[in-house]
Amino acid sequence: MPEAWGRLRRHVPLAPFTWFRVGGVADYVFEPSSIQGLQAFMKAKPVPGPYIPLGAGSNVLIRDGRLKGCVLFLPPDCGTITQPAPDRLEAGAKVLDKKLAKVACEKGLGGLEFLYTIPGTLGGALRMNAGAFGSDIAHVLVSATIMTPEGEIHRLPAADLGFAYRQCGLPEGTLFLSGQVKVSPQPPEEIRQVIDGLSAQRRSSQPSGRTGGSTFKNPLPQKAWELIDKAGMRGAQVGQAEMSHHHCNFMINKGGARACDLEALGENVRKAVQKTSGVALTWEIVRLGSHV
């Protein structure tokens, strides 16, 4: 593989790249030097797949064993923010959601305040239609630039992404490179007040630390946390994995949990909710890899 494409490593421990700080070893990790390097790599496919994009690792649970294939990080040129029009911002998929909201605030551009409370990158938000406090990425997205598994680059309008609750309709293996979002001019101090209010709500209602965000999707119109609470699983533990007392749809690594502890806890919760409410909860956290 040409060095100009980027850096390719073998047998890379993945725990440092996830918020849970757990996980096994990837066969390969590729860190491209540029979008062009990533495109060349995807066209050539010099190592066995599957090819798995990884952003901030905020909603990912990587199992303790081998992760077959190649983990892909985005290149530096996916980390920029520009303003192509007075009511538009263009952000690379590597940009943190919080940073995008902060830059918009500094520019006096409203509409993205909810992103300040969402951990992770814009690419991850696009992949799962992330949302909070009554809004989601589908409400603000104008278009996205994607790379197909074959290395082809396309610009797609938001309507073509097949957004639904906490999901995107594009095929697995699609890589998001950037997104263009709509914004509206507002006084920065007003935007900051909204951000401060949402941040305070998040701090008061959600735990911090080694967590992966919401563990299960809400089975609309019901809320997952209410079903978990009803099933008596608030504070439930497996080893050092715990369903938070603060918000029982959040799973926490209290310090020494393994991925298998966290996944077993989640499955215990699913079984308890199924028994008490007859609802089959769906994982919102993405689980990757094998147990051995």
C-alpha cells in the first residue's frame, strides 16, 4: 500500500477509542491522510474486510475478542467547518457535534443547539440520525457527501438518506464525509442561553463517565427508561457494568467492566422488560466484533 494513502496498522487494541474503554483487537486500522487516500484505499481494498468506520466511539460497544476486518478513521480534511451560504454550514463528518454547535453559536447561527448535548461526530450523527431534546439531524440536514464501499463519492439530498427514528437508510459500509445543515441568524447570546439550558438539563438527567449514551431505542410512543424502571432494572449490575441510577437507559462501566459484562447486562434488561411489559427493546448502542 502506498504510504501517501495513510497509515495502516495491524492488531490494534480498540478500547482506547471507545467511551466505554472496553474492547478487543482489530485485525487492521487505517488512518487515511486525505479523502483522496481514503478513496484509493477503498477502491483497492488491500486488506480483507469488512470495512468499519469509527468516529468518537461514543455509542459503540466493541466485544472483547477479535474485530475482523479493518477499522476506518476519517482523514483530517473531514474535520473542517465552512459557511457556503448565509443560512448554511458545511461540516466534515469528523467534526464533533458539540464543536459544530459551538461554531454556529459563535457565528450567530441558530438551529443546531441540540447538537451541543450529543457526544460523537457528525458522521455518527448522520449514520444513526442522532437527536436530543425534540430535534434530530434529519430536521436540519440539507445534503450529505458520502463514499460508497467501492470508493465512489456522491452528494445526496437529505431526502435520499432514508432517515427514520435513530436510523439512516443507506447501506452498511457507506462512509459519510460531510454534511450541509441549515441555520438561521440569531444573536449569539440567545443561542448561548439555549445551549446552556439544554446542557443543564442533560447534566441533571444523564450520567457522565464511561457510558455509551442511550442503550436502547425508545419503542415509540413509549420510553425505554420507563419500561426499564418498571422492570426493576434501575441500578442492575453485571460485574462492574451498571444500569445508571441517574438514568436507567444509560449503561455505565464503573471501572473494571468487560464488554461481555456490559452486553450481558443489556440482555438481562431486555429479558426483564420483555417479561414485565411484553416489549422487545432494540439496542441503540452498536455492538461490533466477536467474544473470542
